Amino acid sequence: MNNIFVYCEVEGGVIADVSLELCTKGRKLADQLHCQLEAVVIGANLSGVEKQLYPYGVDVVNIADDPRLEPYTTLPHTSVMIQLIREEQPQIALMGATTIGRDLGPRVSSALHSGLTADCTSLEIGDHEDKKNEKVYKDLLYQIRPAFGGNIIATIVNPDCRPQMATVREGVMKKEILSKHYVGTVKNLEVSRYVNDSDFVVSVIERHMEKSKVNLKGSSIVITGGYGVGSREGFDQLFELASVIGAEVGASRAAVDAGFADHDRQIGQTGVTVRPKLYIAFGVSGQVQHVAGMQESSMIISVNNDPKAPINAIADYVIQGDVNDVVPKMIKYYKKNTK
Amino acid sequence: MNGFKIIVLAKQVPDTRNVGKDAMKEDGTVNRAALPAIFNPEDLNALEQALRIKEAHPGSTLTILTMGPGRAADIIREALFRGADDGFLLTDRAFAGSDTLATSYALAKAIEKIGRPDLIVCGRQAIDGDTAQVGPQVAEKLGFPQITYAEEVNIEGDVVRVKRRLERGIEIVKASLPLLITVNGSAPECRPRNARMVMRYKKATTLTERQSANEDYLRMYTSHPYLNIEEIGFKDLDANIDDCGLAGSPTKVKKIENVVFQAKESMVMPATDHHLDALMKELIINHTLG
Ligand SMILES: Cc1cc2nc3c(=O)[nH]c(=O)nc-3n(C[C@H](O)[C@H](O)[C@H](O)COP(=O)(O)OP(=O)(O)OC[C@H]3O[C@@H](n4cnc5c(N)ncnc54)[C@H](O)[C@@H]3O)c2cc1C
Ligand SMILES: Nc1ncnc2c1ncn2[C@@H]1O[C@H](COP(=O)(O)O)[C@@H](O)[C@H]1O
């Protein structure tokens, strides 16, 4: 009872990365709270799906398996979640801050009158004192997120309503296997007890999904172009450097908005979070929203012609100069020194 | 078909995209007064979709509903200037401190008071919180199905077809009315103000605005009732006070902090051949590169 739920997104029998990241985090929270970690998987053809989840420390896998439940539509998934939460009374329910999680989460929270915090960047357990009512709450979920366009960081708590719900973007939490041998149990839900025929009023008639060609999260070296790169041609140079040193190319929002790079390369609060071994920022000023997505990189190099660019403060190396001058030199001296 | 009854939910927000230094107070809280108040950008995309549906289906009406302080009446005027038929301002001390759940409760109650529509159109999210929660939460409270991330909406007969823009592609879905739709920023931009509508509605005001303007507009509003922006307060709703405002908000802000970065001791160098040669050598030797 009062466990932690993670809603797991699944497509074609494969659990989404963001869900595995949340299970990793959920395991740590469950240890702190001395409760169990439960996954909820809603979809079609799910036999064996639990094997993908156990290694992350999942104790119970709740499965709703029905051909009508994939692809995702709002109402049937909402109905399963609402009723399962009413039955099991989890204290915490986590979802990805994806197009699915942000469609489902608010609907579920509205029905259950439970608070929901979108886009958390950190989740912690802690106590809370309500000074006005002289009440102390033990072991609440601190839902930490940037607010006001990223200019402040707010810690949100839900003292009275359960479950405490939060969504988290892909890449924000780390995905880590707990043990290959961890084993939990499966609970198969009788789908007809959870969904009504009237839940199927919205139907998907066409889908065009593409696998992203950009693999920022999986790359150990990320080189990012900002507005200072100046043009698409400037980015072509970055791609050349990337292919020479084996890196993936990211972009700041200003560079994406200016059309220098595609949206799926954006790094930051409204893009991807990366934590590579080496991060090189070319012509990036380093506003909070950008830094939120890269500050955990092991080594940071900033190339900027403004000595006062904020990103320089968090960089290990600052190269003062023009991007257009530095990129070709990096290519040249990398080649020279690896020969 | 006699057209549809459409309600657009729009919010006035501080322009967080242009936060300057003076927008943050010494204590790290936001100085709202220093930020211009604007029509939430994606709510303009929502308004445009609603206007297109209205035009495609003669006889439709488009009502704008906003919850906020008195000055949020600006949003309603902006919508009237672009083709909305009328507007309601939901405003009351009882709603102060609402989180998204208490906001959606009040909006849902106001929608019931105005009369349940065929279609509710919202923006995907408001830039002051970036939560994207109010739309789906209103839908749940009213028992409406929802379609989020809409980019294109077409209604033929009683079938609604919506193109959705998702993270990794697009989806076309089919539904029927009643329905709540949230519109994505990638949908067409809103049309500009229409000069004729500006002439017609520039004097549209709420009762509170008329009272504080210290002018006798009373007569004019009896002859031109369309110039009245109706205010709705808590007492006009069939609502429970415990579900409103701070009391009705399960989420509480425990702490607000300024963003501080962990500054590192950095090695600063000019972009000379000599320095870059040495740096690349070092990165290769310590296996950061290669
Ligand atoms: C709600 C919200 C969410 C956001 N989310 C994100 C996000 O996810 N990711 C993101 O990146 N941003 C995000 N932003 C935008 C962010 O605030 C900044 O506007 C953006 O990161 C700035 O990008 P930039 O550093 O490339 O551009 P700028 O701030 O314009 O900086 C350009 C830099 O390049 C340098 N430069 C110029 N020319 C040269 C040259 N020839 N050689 C070397 N250096 C040069 C300049 O000195 C400057 O430091 C968000 C903003 C908001 C309000
Ligand atoms: N106070 C409000 N008044 C009217 N509509 C609102 C209000 N708050 C949110 N909305 C609607 O809900 C959408 C999502 O808002 P949010 O959940 O705050 O990101 C907005 O784009 C609006 O369409």
C-alpha cells in the first residue's frame, strides 16, 4: 500500500526511455520511503514486458493489455489510471513530461483532485511545516522545477492530496540498471473492469512517427552552436568538426529559432538534457534555460568572443575568440595530433 | 446545422520571454509589475483556430472566457477586435492563489454558467507556468473528451478531424462533439486586429472599468449592450468555496530560489594556433577526445 507508481509509455512492446529513467528515480525514492515501486503499462501485446522493467528495481508491474489500448488515446488510459490509483492508493505517481504524459497527467489529477507538478527537474523527499496551521508533514515529495521562464527555481509540495503527481522530461533523470537479477511480480488487470466503450470516442486514423536521427543523449561528446554561430553555413562547419572528433551537434534555442539548426537538436529546459563527457559551446551565451540542459557535463569548453558571457563561469576552458576562426583550427589541430 | 457554440479559454500572462534584470527583485522573487502583460501566445493560435471554425460554419458563436484580475479585460478586447462575439471575465478575490486545478475548477464552473458549448478551444500552455494542465483538467471536470497539441481542426457533419503535432511526428485523429481542443504554437498564427471590429468594440468595458472611469457610460450600454464585458464572480457560480483559490489548490509553493550556477575555476585562453594546438593535444592525451 501507498507505493510509488510510474506510468510507463510503451510502443510496439518497447518501454520508452523516459519511463525507465523514472523507474530508476522511483526506485531510489521507494528505498527512502520504505515502500514498493510499481510500474503501470497500458497497451497491446505486452506479454513479457515486465522483463524490461525488473532490472530497474520494479517490484510490481501492473499490465493492462488490450488491442484497443494502443496507440495511446486519452480516455481509456485515464480510466485505467484513475481506477487503479483509487484501488491501490499510491502516495506518488510519476509520468514522463512527454506529449502522452502531459495529456494524461492533468486529466488524472483533475479526476482525483490531486496536485500535479509539470516538468520537474529534480525530485526529493523531505519534510514540510505548515506554519499557519501548525502542522508538520513527514516525507513529502519535493517537486522542484524552474518557473517563470526558468528565471527562478520553485519547490512545490502537495501536503494533503494523494497521490503526489509529477511529470519529468526525457533525459532529466538518469537511467541506471539496479540489478540484472532483480525480479518482481506481474499483476494483469482485467481491462473491461477499467474502461468503458464510451472511452473510445477519439480514434487515431493516421500516424507518422519517425525515429529521431539525432542522438544527443547517447553521445559522449556534444558540440553546441548558439546564435553566435551566425548561420546554417556556420553549423555546417560544426558538423564537420563533429564528424572528425565523433560528436553529436546540439543547438541553443536562439540558434533553432533563427533557423540555423533543427528543433530536435535543441538543448536546455525546453529541449534535451545532456550530460556528456565533453561539451563544447560555440557562441552560446549561457542563459539559465540553456544551462539547465547541460550543466552536468563532465567537462565544458566555451568558445565565445565576449569574455563576460555567463557560460564562461561554468566552463573548464574558455577560448576567447571568433567561432569561425576557432572551429577550423580545432579540426586542424585534432587531425595533426592524432596522426 | 446551425453552427457551433465555441468557447475559447485565454489567459493574460506576464511576458516571461523578455525578462530583464529589473524583473527580479532583490529577494529573488518576480516583480510582476516590471513585465508587460500579454495575450498568452498559444491562446492566440487557439483563437485563430476557433475563428476559422466559426467562419466555416455560419451561425457559430465564439465566446472568450478569461480568469484573472481586472486588467485581463484587455485580453477580451483583443479577441473582440479579431472577431470574437462576446467575452466573460472571471474575477474574484476567492480565486486568488489558484493552482492549475483550482483554476480549472473555476473555469469549468464558469463554463457551466455561460452554457455548455459544443467546442472548447484552449492554448497548449501558458508561458508563465508552462504547465499545459488547465485544458485537460477543464475537460475532465466537464466530462468532455480532449485532443491536445492540435495544429489543424476540421469539422464535417458531426465528425471532427484534428492533426496533432507530437514530439516525434504527427497523428490524425477523429472525434465527435462536444470536445475540448488545445492548440499548439505550430498552428497558424492569429490574424491581426480587424479595423472595423476595433471601431465597434474599442469602448467595450466591464462594469468595474466603467465605474472607475468616472464617466456616465450607463446610457450608452443600454443602447449598445454588446459593449458590455460581463464579469463573473464566485457568487455567480454554483461552486464550492473550498475548491477555489488557495484552499482549493493541492500544490503549495514551499520555496522559491534564484538560479545560481556552480562557478568553476576556468582556464582562459586566446584563440591562437599555439593554444588550440596545446588544448587539442591535452584533450587527446587525457582521453577526453578520441
Ligand atoms: C520558457 C523558456 C524556455 C527556454 N528554453 C530554452 C532551451 O531549452 N534551450 C535554450 O538554449 N534556450 C532556451 N530559452 C532561451 C534562452 O533564454 C536564451 O534566449 C538562449 O539560450 C540564447 O541562445 P544563445 O546563447 O545561442 O544566444 P545569445 O544569447 O544571443 O548569445 C550568443 C552568444 O554568442 C556570442 N557570439 C556572437 N558572435 C560570436 C562569434 N562570432 N564568435 C564567438 N561568439 C560569438 C555572444 O557573445 C553571445 O554570448 C528559453 C527561454 C524561455 C523564456
Ligand atoms: N486563468 C485562465 N483563464 C483562461 N484560460 C486559462 C487560464 N489559465 C489557463 N488557461 C487556458 O489553459 C491553457 C493552458 O494553461 P496552463 O495549464 O497554465 O499552461 C492556456 O493556454 C489557456 O487556454
